[in-house]
Amino acid sequence: MMNLTDEMNVNPLNAMQAIKGMLTEDEEIVFMNLLFSSSATIRAGNFGLSRREVEKQLKISGDDEKFDSFLKRVNQAVSRYFKVIFDEKKDQVIVMMRVSAKSARSTLSKESLAILLFMFYQQEVLQHEYTLFDQLLNALGHETTKANHRLNLNIDQLKKIGALEEYDTNSNEKAYVITAIGANMFSDSFLRRTVEFSQSNQLNKEEVLKFFKRYNLYQEGTEKIE
């Protein structure tokens, strides 16, 4: 799993040395198991380990404080290279590797990135429950066979890495929801650069976080990505 950043990480394995001073031997083994199980190649759509399995391996079943402490200390130790997230909806713990946007091109096309950013904005900022396929088509393409095909190809690409899922609207309309992986794929620095580029000026971190951290800054009827 990827977390896009503006910085290039030269040697992620250096982070392993920092872990020894932050975690017990058992906790270190659990982190290694999380790294292995978070691989798209190994686990396909079932990324990471369940919270129950993590707690079982740590021998801390039902202890929220120790579980939260484990996640916090792992992230403190490897924050430059990795990000450990807890997907509350799926009850899964997942490790995401920080990579530069340039490096991520081999996994995500620019069309896939645009789709994910659009859904991130709708669901994480404007708090929409889901995004319709027709909304994606109207925003990012035209109603032609080719546009439909390209959109579906890029949606499939995002589904394979666990960034989005299909959503049941109880109708014939296709809809998608961004997952915890998708929502955490953009680092603060990446979002800041994205906003600065779209607005053609420099913004401070507080302004960027205010925009992206669940604030609806648009009135009804004016929701769009500039």
C-alpha cells in the first residue's frame, strides 16, 4: 500500500533499526507480519491483519490502551517510511509505505489519481456517503463508449490496491466508496502541493488542513473541484 509524499525515501529499511528501541520483540514480529500481510501481491483484496489477530499475537486482547500504544509507537519509529493505519470499518490494521508521487506512477495512472482525488474530496471533505459512476463520468470524462471504458479500467486499478470499493445503492446506479487505504493514500504534504497548484499560490499548513480535514467550504450547488 502507498502513501504519496513529496519526499523521496532513500532507504526504507533504515527504519527497521529505529523499531528496536521503540518496540518489544513480540511487537517487532507483529509489525513484520503486518508488513507482509499488507502486500497487494500477497493478500489481494484482504490487506493487513484483523485487530483480533494483532491483539492475539501481542497477547493484549481487548486492551484498547495497549493496542493504541502499539500503533502510536510503531508510527513514531517508522513515520518517515511507513504509516500504520487502523481501518475501523473493516477492523483491519494495515501498513502503508510512503513513496513519492513520481515513484507511484508505476502503480497509479494520472487518471486513477484524479478519480481518487475527486472521491476523496466528495467523501472526506464534503462528507458524501458515496460517489456515483455518472458523477465521475461527468466530472472527468464524456458520455462516450471510450470514456466509459477508460473510467472502468482505472476504477478497477484502484479496486485492486484496495483504495475504493463498490457501494450498494439499492438501485441500478453504480457507486463507489473510498476506503481507509484510499483516504490515507495522500500525505499532508501531497495535499498541500495539490491545493497550492490548483490555486496558483502558496498556502500555509493550517489553511490546507482546514480545507481537507472534513470541512465543507462550499455552499450547496457550488460543490466542485477547481
